[in-house]
Amino acid sequence: MELDISRDIVAGIIDKVLEFSEREDVTPLEDETEPDINDEAFSGHMADRYGTDPYYQHLKAAIEDLEPDQQVSIVTLMWIGRGDYSPDEWDEAYEHAQDSWNDHTADYLIGTPLLADYLNEGLDQLEDEEV
């Protein structure tokens, strides 16, 4: 399996996630449930909650500026890092992410607690797989 998005792009997204999530006015979701990639209401919730925050806007724009296949790769990488799939299941995870992709993918990613950790873990697991 070869990651089809630049590790530099992923690192840039991770940096923006950390800039946004480490601010003291950014709090975890009250119900602490994982967002659903197909939940349009969740996207509205994120916009209502953080829509005027420049860090949120910058992060969301960075994700939305990616090509859809790159967004799918970020979701797949996050799912692997979170343990939903193993690196060996990349193709299956990618297909699921591709089938689930929509205009709310950025908010799905941003609303996922520990996103930066999951992306880093996903990268680590893929590197271990390549060795």
C-alpha cells in the first residue's frame, strides 16, 4: 500500500488541527460521540459553534482545498490510526471513505476528537508496514 497523498500535506493538516484544537476556547463535543461522516446536522453544528473562529476557518479551508481523493486518503488514514482498520485493510477503508465522501468531510474530520493523534498514528502504522 502506498499513501497517495504527500506526507507534507498530512503534516500541514496535523499542524492546523493542533493550532485549532489546542486553543482554550475549543472544547470537546458535549456528548463525546464520534461524528458520523454522513451527518449533515453535525456540519451545521460545527459551523454554528466555530464558524467565526479564524483557526477553524483556516483548518476547514485547508481540508476543503484538497482534492476529493486526498480528503478520502485523510479519512482513511484517520480510520487506520484510530484502529477502525489495519494498514492491511487500506483498500477496504479507502473504498468505504470514498463511498462516504461528501461536502461535509472537513467538518467530520475537524469534529473527530484526537484527530491529530489518529493521523500521526496512521502515518506510523503505514511506515511500519513499508519496512
